[in-house]
Amino acid sequence: MKRVLLVIFSILFITQYVSASQISYDKSDFLPVSSKIYDAAYDIRYYSANNFTGNRIRGYNAPVAYLTKDALNALSVAADDLRSQGYRLLIWDTYRPQKAVDNFVEWINNPNDPGDKSFYPKLNKSDLLSGCYIMEKSGHTRGSTVDLTLIKKDGSFVDMGGTFDLFSEISHPDYKKLTREQKKNRKILHDSMVKAGFKGLDSEWWHFTLENEPYPDTYFDFNVE
């Protein structure tokens, strides 16, 4: 009987592992953000060298932002709400191919490439993976996560008290040493995204994932182009 139970447990464990690691190249349920949100601005960092690696990331062949249809519909609700308050969205990253995440891990494991140290000023590069700043499997790859900030309707800067992909406690949404204005700005973004159906991340004020994401166990790997 114990042997039977052990076999059943092993089968369940393997099934769960395979399911959690599923890779798909099907982009039929994805749309560009621009197809739904007409006034969003874009600074797709991994299409450029302006990121922690100092290089364009594999799989980013165009500065385009894609999301699953469900996530985009929800983001459109947040955009409407923020627009009524005088803001627009600035998108840094949305769907991220698995090959891009693999590129991150390869960079971390390359001792001869420091990348751009300004993104991790108080950390060793190896800490980025061991400290869970960068994961071998990313929620972005499931297609319903977005990295974004606010800009004013005229495109001017909104002070959030820290920049995208700064691996530091400054990036924590509840960082204590913010000005009153910075705290207010972070709260405006957070509250609007949560009201639209997203959940935040404890370590990154700019990072939001659709609460009821349609592909919680699927990791996509088609190119951004």
C-alpha cells in the first residue's frame, strides 16, 4: 500500500512540475497594448541597452508591448481611471519571452560582464539571482504582467522616488524614506491597478500581475516583434 501511495505521489509531483514548466509559442491570445490604449507611452528597456545587462535582450526584436487579452482589458480600465486623474501610462515591459529570462541568467553567470552597475549599486551581481531579484521563471513570461509608471498628460515626469529595475530597498512600494509626493504618486498607481484587477509585488513598485491571469502555468517564448 505504501508503495502504491508513493507511486501516486510521484506521478502527481511530476505532472505538476511539467505543467508549471510548460512552454508555448502560441501568441493568438496576445495583443499589443497600443491596440487598446491609445495614449500610452513606451520605453521598452530590454529592446535597448538601458538595462542592468547593458545590452539588448534576446527575443526583443522591436520596441512593442504585448499582453494577453484579459490583462490588456484590465489595463485599459486602469488607464481610463488614471486618465480621469490627469495621468497616462508609461510602459517599460509587459510580455517577456522565456529566452529573454534565460539571457538574464546567462549574464548573471558570466563573471566577465558586469553590465550596468548603477542598477544594482549595493549588490554583487550573483546576489541578483540568489536574492530572487531575477527568477529563472518570470511572471512576465506568462503574458499578464506589466512594468509601468505614470506620466502626466503632457508627457512630463511623475516622481516615484526611484527608477525601473533598481535592485534596492528603494524600489519596495512601502519604502519609508520617500517624500510625501512620492508616496502619493506610488499610491495613485497602485490603487488604480489593484482596482482594475491587478496585484502588486513587495519588492518592485512598478510591477503588477493580473490577479486572475489566464495562463498561470504557461510560459511563452515567441519573440517580441
